[in-house]
Amino acid sequence: MTGSGRPQHWAPGDHILWRYRDNATGDVHICRPVTVVRDTPELLAVWMAPGTECVKPVMTDGTPVHEEPLATRYTAPRTTTRAHWFGTGVLKLAAPADPWSVWLFWERGWRFRSWYVNLEEPRTRWSGGIDSEDHFLDISVYPDRSWMWRDEDEFAQARRAGLMDAAGAARVRAAGRAAVELIGAWGSPFSDGWENWRPDPAWPVPALPADWDRTPAHTVP
């Protein structure tokens, strides 16, 4: 991780944490160690390697969140668990002010599969990484430039469960429409050729630190 002061820009190869806070409690419940690919005023790009040990939420009885019935998915008690990222790695791209990040997925053998627009709170930077809050609604984008909404049922259920008020839901919908306009125009990052990027084979897999849920001393937008 970088030093404890106010973060500037990380260098390629630095290890940071990409974290999400629980929408109800504000506690960190998703933590993914990643390697910095690029960090400029315009874009943060990071690589989450296959096999990375991460933290994710689960129901208190151990049931994966996505297997919990939708009606109780956001009201039944949860905890966190450590688990290794399965499958191929993920390249994550985020412009500082955008209310979303764009993730790239490949099949084995580096056959590009799709982009995934994760609607979320603009990320807050701190010395060891970035924090955000997931907004439930997502968009899949395919190499032929077609797209589709994802998790609309979860977005609606989160609204019913009180995790988002009417104004917040309207902002997320507006962010989604803005992302769709960007996809239609085939703007950055979709037009930037990131699907041809490959990680440095010398990069080690970042370790999950014991204090993965620590509270940052300083944060910046």
C-alpha cells in the first residue's frame, strides 16, 4: 500500500484496495486487492488478478447473497467472509467524477467477453485505495455494441427495503441513462482499446491485509 498521507497518484504496479461500503450500515463489506495499471487525473485503471483473496458479504448462515430470496436479500442479517476470486481476472476503469465504473471480462485464453457498467457512488480516495457504495443497477455491454440492463429486480427491492429514497433512485436512473448515452456514442472507455490490454506477467497477486476494513485517516473525492 502507499503511505499514510493524503493520496496523490499511484504508480503502475502499486497495490491498493477497491472497497464498497454496505448501503445500510456504511461498513466495508466488499474489499478487493488490486494492482494499479494507470492513475491519472482522468482515469484510474486497476487489475484484479485471478485467485485474489477478497472479502465479500454473505448471509449469517453462510448462504451466498445472490441465493437469498429477493424478498429478504437486503433485510436478513449478513456478515463477511474471505474468498478467492474465481475465473479470469477483471480490469476496472473509473473516471473520478463518474457515478459508475467499467469492468472488462475475458474468457479463458483472453477471448474478450464484455464490459460491465457498475453504477456506484463516485469513488473516495484514501492512502490505501478507494471506497464507494454500490447502486444495485448495472449494464452489460457486448463487443457488437449491444447492451442490456442488469439487476433491475435488485434495484427495485433495495428501494422497497429502504436502502435508497426516491431522490437517490432518481439519481441512479439518471446515471444509468447517461451511461447508456455514452455507450450509444461509443465514447471512452469503450472506444479506447482496453480489451487488448494485458497485465504484466511479473506482477504478483496482491495480498489481502488483516486491516482491510480500516477507517481512512484522510479521504479525497
